[in-house]
Amino acid sequence: MKTAQQWFDEYAISHQNETNQLIHYICVPAIFFSVVGILMSIPNEFLKNTFQLYNPLIENWAFIFGILVSLFFYLRIGFWYFTRMLVVILLCIIANNWINNISNLLVVSLSVFVVAWIGQFYGHKIEGEKPSFIKDLQFLLIGPLWVIEKLSTHGEN
């Protein structure tokens, strides 16, 4: 199993260009946020009818499963990474609940998702490198941590 630093070093290879990094500082959190919103938007009835999953205590199985899988991944690479991402996920849940109260969460989440991915691919066009997730899908979970690490150490460089 790779260490967090090995993940970050490998991710950084295709993220050297400053413009691409700036785009990632905006788009990676936006994509993560929108995925939480999309998972929160899946109707419980769909899950109940399609997968025979229903429990009145669990609002949305897809959301719970997605969050648990991602948190387990972060825990595997380090407790403090897990803790940081737990805070990020909780903030995403709070903000997405707020959006859901004032607008259509699915429409907002899908819109943010599409626009942010366009930004990501534009950044990689500038970089001249393929996105890391093409090599390994786990990089989709490393991206948010990489952004946190880069921004938290930005003043130290």
C-alpha cells in the first residue's frame, strides 16, 4: 500500500504548471462537493425499488456507502488525512443541505460537476499531461487531499 506522500508525489507529476494547479485548487473541491450533492440527491425510493435496500434510519444508502468507502480509503493512508476529509465531508453535507432547502440540489450539483470537470480538463490541456485518475481511479480521492496539502504548505515554500 502506498503512503500518502507517495500518492502526493505521483499526483504532483501531472500537476506542475501553476495555472493547472490554480484550476485544481478551485475545481477539485467543487467536484468533490458536487459528488456529495449528487449522492445526497439519489432518491431513497430508487434504492429501495432497485436494490431492495430500505431502512427508515438510513436516508440514502448510496450516500452512506460513498462516504464510508471514501473515509475508509482516507483512514488507510493516515488518521489525520481521515480527520481532515471527515471535516470536509461534513462541511459538504451541511452546504448541500442548505442548497437543497433553497434550490434543486441535483441540478446544482450536476451543473457544478460538469463545469468543474471542463475546468479540470482545460488545466490538463495547459499542463500537457493526462489526469492522474486515468492511470488509477484512486487519484480521484487523492485530489482533494493534495489540494488541502498544497494550500496548507503554500506559505511555507
